Amino acid sequence: MSKPLYFLFALSITFMTCYANNSNDTSPTSCPSDDDCGNGVPIRYPFWRQSIITTTTTIACGYPNFGLECSKDGQPILKLPTDTYYVKDINYETNSITLVDIDIVNQSCPRAKNNISLETFPLVYSPLDLNISFYFNCSSSDTSPADPIGCMKNSERKQSFVFFSGNETDDYDWHTHCQEQIVVTVLKNDNEIQSDGLITGFGAAMNNGFVLEWMKAGECAECEGSGGFCGYNQTNKQSMCICKDDSIVAKSCKKGMYTKISAS
């Protein structure tokens, strides 16, 4: 190899090595690489542990609504707009989180209380999910429109029913005859539903939870695109961008776009 070609080859190798070393996905020290509440579910970006933020700093390294609280028995908890859920698992490779309604845990005949609402959370339902519809306290009639839930009979002779959403009996006005309808999400391939049927297996299926997937939060797109980590100030409710050198900027870590802001 001639000297000019050898020099260019060596220079290109050196450049690629330096570029690779500078492109490591290192987190700023203000973004802990791993945390947990005690049950082994790893808590890291874009989630963050609520108790650490409130006791040591006002800055959260993560998405605004993704702060997890820890229960007394070491379970991570996520609060959605209408209900509170135990976090059963977080899969950072598939961007998915498995949740169980905290109100129904370990109940064999759980009574769902709220429809799930995601509102402004950057969460969507997973293809693994399936909706089931409950109709509670329905007026009894001579001919039952379907098989009722046996464990939910009450003293007023009212009955409750559960269906795969969209598969309700057509010749019955459910909304008129029943006091309440609640839609619950479970796993589509849940073993209990598959083996025991919906009327018997819904309780175990609800205790197994359901899966949500997270998307890039809208206010975090520019920050993450610049190599930063989205942050959130608990005090003034302001989104921000935490760069790998631990500087805190408004939106982007790119040179020329720095607008440093106070962390307090």
C-alpha cells in the first residue's frame, strides 16, 4: 500500500474510532441507570421513581406523567387519570408496561370500578390486549339474556354480565336495563379465559393485568433527537432537556441551540 493511501486509511480508522467513542449512549449522572421499589421491576428512563424526586431534587429525568410511587410492600405504582395500578413488569426492549388494577388484586371475583383513561399520557394499548365489557346490576327478567356472573348475584335479584366487547346479546337493551357499564382490558391470550371461559376466568385474567406501550412524548421529541434525556420540573411543572454533560436546557442539546435554565 502506498504511503498516501496508507495515511488516508489510518486517518479514516482513527476518525471512526473517535466517532464511535463519542457516540456511546451514556446517561447523565442525574439520570440513574437503574432503580426499583424492591420487587425487582427495573425503573429507568423514561420512568422515574417519585419518592427520590420529592426528597432529593425537584428534577425528574423522564416523561412528565411517568413518575412511579413505591408501595409499602415494595410494589411500583403508576397513577393514570381514573385509577391506580401496580406495575407488574416493564419491558424496555418492546417499550411496554404491564399493569394490574390496584383495587382488584388477589380478588377471585373482582368488581371493576373505572373505565381506563389515558388522556394525555403517551401510552397506547398493545396488540396483546382485549377489551371485556361488564354490565352491572341488570334488572332480572323471566328469560335471562345471557348467562350471568354467578359470584355477583345480590339480594335485590339483580344480575351482572360480562362479554367480550362487541359480542353482547343483540336482542337486549343493556344500557336501559343495567345500572352501569365498565370496560376492562385484559390479555388476549390469557390462559384462564382460554381454559375456564370468560364468566369463570375473568377474575384471574384481570389479576394477570394488561399491557400498554409508550410512545415518544411530544414535548420530548426534540430533546431526545439531540441526544438528550427528557426531564420534568416537579415544582413549576415545566418540561426540560437534560444533556449528557448534566447541563439542563430548554429543548435541545445541539450546539447553537443551548438555552440553559435553572434547575430550581
